[in-house]
Amino acid sequence: MAACVGYGVGMGADGTGTTEFGRQLRGWRERRRLSQLELAARAATTSRHVSFLETGRSRPGTDMVRRLADALEVPPREQNALLEAAGLRPAFPHRTLDDHDMARYRAAVDALLRGHEPLPAAVVDRYGSVHRANDAFERLMPGLIGVPPETLVDSLFGPGPFRRIVVNFDEVAASWLARQRHEATRTGDPRLEALIDRAQRLIGPLPRREFSDDEPVVCSRLRIGDQVLALYTVVVRFDTATDVTLNELRVELLHPANAGAERFFGVDG
């Protein structure tokens, strides 16, 4: 567990005391579009106290930080950052999926991957990095496990083989951007925002999205040889996870959306 950090206080432009915690708290409140009074009501405190915390005139304890973070729907990784900014210990552990304490959850993930064969499945983090995958995913999209998210964005959205095989690239890119922008708004993660900007520069201008009445979900259409495989994704999450890693991981299960994909993967319609 990381050691406590100092509770630094500086002077704001208006001459009031400011702290890193105060700046982060105000940033989260503005991101959620709440007034100090609205936040205070949700966190069972007063707007005066919220104001004092934001300007550095008051220093919060762990309980107050957690109440404010819960009221603001701050994810575990960012709650830890708020606590550290206040000079307090992080509340949420951050293990890797290979840690001994994660064995039963790793087993559940691996069972999902194995059980989804012969269809592709992968374990993906907040940034889109692939941590684990089954054999079907490796055959369809080889070499993605462990690739840094920045490199992955370049490979998926820059000039190259992936962009050439995705028949409906504009639709897939627009769906990815919308999903990641939602996640960036939820988390306030600067790395995620940078990845979105990177992808947007590579993708370029996109036409207005048009949705077909024929399909209730956005499918990826991949040209493999002389056939087109239509695939949609079902996502599995650890909904109540309090570990940072488990909270951010998702298992993506790909399913066939046309007869070509069913034949390709050897499954019945």
C-alpha cells in the first residue's frame, strides 16, 4: 500500500488557500455538474464545508472524502487519488490479475474465456489493453495481448491492415469513440482522454451516425478472405468489485451476427 502523501497548501489566484484535494474535489463536482449545495446534500454535510474543502480552509478525514467520492460516483482508482491528495491512505487495493489473492476471480475469468470457445473472447482494461484471450480471439486478432494502449490505438485506427479489413470502419470507430468518451466522463482519467484524442486524429472526420432498423446493436464487419464476418460483443464485468483492477476489467465475448461468421467459427445458427 502506498504511503500517505503530504497535504500541500498553496495560494490561489484569489488569494485563498488551495490544496490538491480541493482542486480535485472541485473538478469532480464540476464534471458531475453539481452545485456545492447539491453535493453537500448528497454527502450529508453543508455547502459551507464543501466550500472550505475546495478552497483549502478545511482538511477532510477519510470518512468525509469517501462520502464525497460516493456522492460524486468517483471510481475506485480516482477515489484513491482523492484520498492521497488529502494526505490519507488509499482505500482500494490494486492487485494484478495474477496475484495469489485474485485466484478465484482469475479462475472465473479463465472459465468464461474457455467456455466461449470456439468464439473469440478477451479480457480488456479501461484503456482497451488486452490482458487475456482465448484461442479463438488469438486466431482472429493475433498479437494483441500485452500491447500498450497507445500502440493498440495506432494499430486499430491508423493506416494498416485492421482498417482495411473493417468493412464498416466509420460505424465501428464512431461507436468506440462514443463508448470511450462516456468512460472518460465517468472517470476523469487523463490517459483515457489522451487516447481518445489520439484515436480521433487518426480516424479523422466521421459522417453522422445512421442506425439500421435491421440490427439492434452495432456489429463489426470484418472481411476475411472472400467472406464478411459480422460480430457483436457482450460485455461481462465484476459489478461490485472494490479492487481497482477488477473494477476496471471487462470480459468481451464476441458472437456471430451473420451466417458467414457462424460458418467461420463452426457454430450453429
